[in-house]
Amino acid sequence: MWLSFWRSRDRFSLEELRYLTEQLQKVQIVNEFNKDFVIEALRSIAELLTYGDQHDSAFFEFFMEKQVMGDFVRILKVSRTVTVSLQLLQTMSIMIQNLKNERAIYYMFSNEHINYLITYSFDFRNEELLSYYISFLRAISGKLNKNTISLLVKTQNEEIVSFPLYSEAIRFAFHEENMVRIAVRALTLNVYHVGDESVNRFITSDPYAEYFSNFVSFFCKQCIDLDRLVSHTNKNPSPDSTSTILAAVDEIEDNLYYFSDIVSAGIPDVGRLITDHILQLLIFPLLLPSLRIDTVNEREIGAVTCLYLLCCILRIVKIKDLANTIAAALFCPPEAYVSNFQAKLNGYTPAHVFTYDFKQSDDIVSGMEDGRLRVTVSDMATSSQVFPEDVITQNDCSISHFALREALLSYVTSGDDVQASGSLSVLATLLQTKELDESMLDALGILPQRKQHKKLLLQALVGEGSGEEQLFSSESTTGRDSIELDGYLQKLKEKYGVLCSFPEVVMSPRLHRNQVLDALVSLFCRSNISAETLWDGGWLLRQLLPYSETEFNSHHHKLLKDSYKNCTSALLEEIRGIWPDLIITVLCDEWKKCKRVIEASSPRRDPKCLLFPLQNSSSDDILPGESSFIAGERMCELVKVFILLLQLQIFSLGRVLPDRPPICPPSDVPENSHAKIAGMDISGPKPGTELKYVDAVPCRIAFERGKERYFRFLAISVGTTGWLVLAEELPLKQQCGIIRVVAPLAGSNPRIDEKHSRWLHLRIRPSTLPFTDSAKATAYSKVKAKALVDGRWTLAFRDEESCKSALSMILEEMNLQSVEVERRLRPLLDLERALDSPHPPEASSPCATSSNSL
């Protein structure tokens, strides 16, 4: 029979379809002998029906007339080989995906054959078979609409009692294979977005509603696994650490976007289910307690991971009730979430009320334990000076004033760099969450000033409350705001069992705003925080106070000014250090970047950066013998901090930030300088060019073992740049030579050998920093800074006097170079002069070039 299958016929013809159908109907059992024919017949039928759907409706008319779908089911029943099951599933998937005719789709779905295939007991131990089955289910879901979905469900008393496509698919929602999980998520979204009310009631009824709680529980496990991965990576970093964390982060964010897509389907009950499950299975028992818990068990999440997850949930899952509940939860103590919530991580019991007895609690002390911050908080009800300088408060405080909101601020004032950055990210995310009520932002103390004034102005215009009087007053809370916040706090108590016992602190937006400002100013005064994190703090400050200096008090001004002076002193040391010739260039570049960052509409850094392994190569003190690359990193970091503090000083006094730093232009080069005498042109010394070496000192140096060469040594500075020059004599020109070798003057660290008084040791650093050059930055990021080594020269002179003369020349030129750098930066180093000058020096040309005209 199947041999005649190969006889000559028109491949895409109704005759071919008729022949294949007749031969398939004759098959009574499928075994090893006829399976190849059956597989080829199934494949060809799918191909012919797809062709007929586009060219000739008679093909599908014949398919319906002969009830070929019934033959497909019969073939599956009599098949004894898995390959036929694979082909049948593939055939069905191809047909469903490619059929465009609505009548054809209705026929495919209008009998129980599809549901029979969906519920058939396939052997899913075969991974390939499972893959084909999931693709088959997903293909069906792609054709769902309000008309077709009714053909796949069973009803009783006008209520759906069975929906095999959905119920069978969610069985694989947590399969170990990621592609299977992705396909199931796509299928469920297709179901949710149909918008059929009966189906919506079905998926939110028991036991199918458990899918949402199970998915949130699965997501919780992913969060815990991410935290363990981050913790392990920080302890044992490897070259693949970042990519491994990124893969885990991508999957977590994909699941959050899945939650968001579910909510966008507009099914009210589903939105409430997801909100409740996220709060009761993740936020309350895992994330919020992790902001303070001291001991670590297998169910707890580190503070940094917790901060990242809070940012992601607020940024991705667009649910107003969820965002406002999380914000309201920040007014409660962490202990309110610890006891019964952590005992119910696999389920929740909203009927129970969990309270926290403040009287039985010990005072909170400041310190770091196991990556979690414990804080001490003073009585904040009467003072805006909550976080003076680097200290939080005294130890005799009352715990009744400690809430999670204060924990976030304590990370800013006393946490490490990553914790401070994470806390700033949470505050920034809250500020930018559109689903969050402005009254909640106001209560948290992070309502932007422009929104605050707009709200009060509108209230004044409509005659509501005392908005006109409050517009320029020290307190801006309205009765409506209090009611909105009280409503969420009451909901926390009644629905979720969380009790907040200090409403008198909650209802003090002005006080809370002062606390945020105090914390930010305290952050800018810290010396152990990276410039990147400080810039994030600068962005948040500008969002809160975009155009007014009225909320800065004298204490703020003093702290900022003291911090600026300390940074200025450190910058002066760098001017005498290894990289003075690049300071102005770096400062001009970073000035523009910093201004763009703090004036941007959104933060520049993704919260996922919190999770990556730290690079602390530049955090150590720079010693004379250490790598210039490390010193360069620290110089750039210091310049970034200096720029931020200076811009904050200008901003805090109500001045407009200039587009370029107000530095002095280059000065003229003295006629008696070595550069003038040597006849050097504006481009500086270059190998192969001629120069006069009136003051040059003869010396010897060996660049290769056993091969000494004789040169004339000269140290030259022109403005902010300088060079060490080795030139060979020109026999036909007296006092002239050809430049052979050039190296940077700055950072040369000249030193006469202790045992050989005619030897001069020099350190030779590169002319540029690789991480300031965009073309080299990528390659540099793959190499640890401490692996990069500076060059060394040892010059041998004729006598001790010549050696001392060379040393004196180097020190003199280095001093001239540093003095010029300091002169040009003087308007920035002298704050009063920089701010009081009505016309600061123009900086476009000075920033464009680091060399002076000769």
C-alpha cells in the first residue's frame, strides 16, 4: 500500500490530498513497518491544507467532509511509536498556525478532537515530545478570541467547569526548561487578554487561582537564589561573575514583566490576587525585614538584593495599589513583618493581625552585621537635624521612632557604598513611580518641589483648604493627603495584619523632607562613598529642589562648604601628584557629564549595577612606589567628587550652573623657560625632531641589556604639560640634537640611587589614562589596574654634580607645571571668588587644549 505512495501525482492537488486521506484511513495499527508512511502522510496533509488555505478552499472542504481530524486522533490511539506522536503534534501546530480562514479555525476547534489531544497521556519523559506538545498548546492559544475560546471550554449552568488548554498548560509553568516556562507564560497571557468574563471567573476560581500564588512563590525562590549568587560572587569573584548575575537578573525581570503583562489584561480579580501574593509572599516576609534583620537564615535576602528587588517591582509592575501599599509599609518598623510572616512563606493568613510591641524591644544600635545595617535613631519629632555629619544619633533613643523609611535614610548616611547607592535607587524609583500618589511622596519627604508648589497653587485656586497660605509656608500637608495615607495604613492593619504605632511621625511631611535633605547633605560629606553614588545623590537633590535654595539651612551650607574645602585640599595634593597634566582635561569632561547627570529627567544607572562584584582597585592610599594607573583612577574619582561638591555649592546658593567650569585661560610661556630656549613648537617634543639643548645634561641609559646609549637629558614644561627628553647630538650642529625618546614629566618621582650617587631613577607613566579614552576603555576594563606596571629609567651621569643638576631641573619643571595647573584652577579652588564673580573666566578654549601657546 505505502509503496504506491510514491507514484507520480501533482503534489499540490486535491487528488493528492484525497489519496493521502484514503491511505491514512486504511491504517489499523502503526508500527515500525508503516510508521515512515504515516509520518510522511501527516506532514504532507499539513502542507496541502496550508497551501489550500491560501489558494483553494476546496482542500479544507474535503478535509472537513472526510473528518480527517478524527483519523488523526485514531492514528494517535493505534500508534506504538513516539515518532508518530511527534509528527502529529507538529502537523497540528503547523495547521493551526498557518490557517488564516476563520471558518477553518472554527472547524478545528468545534469538536472535542483538540481537547482530546490536549489531555492525551503523552510520555513527557521524552523531552522532544514535551517540546512539541508545548508548541502545540501555544499555537492554539495564538488563535484565541472571544468566539474561538468558547469552543475549547465545557460549561455547566452557564459557568465554565473545564478548560483543558489552560489547566494542562499551567502544569508546566515551573518546568526546569526555561523555553517551556516561556511558552506557558505566553499561552496564559493569550488567555488573559481574550477578555472573556466567564474565562476570567474560571481562572480566578479554586484551584486554578493557586497558579498565581504558586508563580509568586516560584519568583520568591528565584529572588533567594539571586541573593545567594550575589553573596557567593562577592566572596569568590570570577571572570564570569557578571554574566552569571546578569542571566539571573534577566530571568527575574522577565517574570516581573510577566506580572505586568497579566495586570495589563485588565482582569480586576487577577490584579488583586497578584498584588496580595506579591505583598504577602515576597514584600512583607522577605524584602522589608531584610532591611534590618541581623542574622541570616536560608529564607532571608541580603539588604543590597532587597533594595534592587524593591526598585524592580516598583519600576516594572504597574499596580497603583501595590506601589502605594509598599510606600505606606515604609512607615512601619521592620519587626512588624518578621514574626508570623516569615513562618508563612508558603502561604498567607490575612485574618491574623501581627503587631509589634515597642516596649519590649531593645534600643537599636548603629553598626554593620552580615551585610545588614542596624541603626540608631534619635527622637526626630522636634528637629530637622536628623543626620548630622556622619553620625546617625545617640544610643538612648526610643525604638518607637524607627521605621523602614528611616532605615533607608540610614543606609544613605552610614551604609557602605553599595547600600547607599541601593537606598538612593529606591528613593529615586519611588519618586518616579507614576502609580504612587503625590500625597504618599509628600509623606515620604520626596515630593519634588515643583509638584508641591503646583499642588498647593491648584488648591489655592479652587479655594480648597489653606493652599494659598501654605504655598510659601513651612508645612504643606492637607487634610486630603492625611486621609489618603491613613487609608493605606488602615488597609495594612485590616487586610495584611501590619500595625503602625506612630502616626504622629507619619503625618509630618515637612519633617520627613528635612530628614531626606539632611541625609543627602550627610552623604555628600562622606569620604568613603564613590563619585557615582554621590552623583546619584546629586540627581535626587536636584529633583527635590530644582530651582530654589530656600530649603537649605545654615547647617547644610556649613557641611557642604566644609566638605568642599576638604576635597579642595585633596585636589591640591593631586596637583602635586602623578597626573597634574590631565586634571584640567578630566575636570572639563566630567563637569559636563556631572551637569547632565544631575539635571537629567531620570537616574542614569540601572539598579542591577548594585549586584555586580565591586572593583576597589583605587580605594587604597597611593604610595610613591605604587602603580600610576591606580593613582590615575583615584585622581579621576576625586575630580568627580570635587565637581559635584562645587556644583552643589553653586546650586545651594541659587546660582545657575555654567555649561563649562570657570577656569583661567593659559598664561604666556616665559622667555627664559627651557621650552623657549630649546626652540620647541606648540605641538611639544616629538621623536625625530630637532631641538637646542643649551641646558641639557649628558647621560647614559641601557634600554636593552648590555647596550648602553649616550644621550642629552632635558626636562621641559609648557604650561600644564611637561616632558622628559632624551636627544642625540648632531655632529654638524653644536648645541643641537635630535629627539629620540620622550616621556611624561609628571609622576616621574626622581630619586638618586643611595649607593651610586651618579644614578638617577625615574618612573615612566603613560601619557594618558586608558579609562579616560573611550577607544581603550573597553580593553582596560578587562584588565585589573594592579596588573599594569609603570616603566623605569635609570640614567647614569658623568659625575655626582651632573646627576644633582638633572634632579634639580626635573623638580623645577614639575613645580612650574603644578603651579600653572593650580593657577588655572584657582577660580574653582577659591569658592568665594568663583561664586562672587559676576563674569567668571570663559573656559571653552582652555578645556579644548591642555597645552599653552608658545
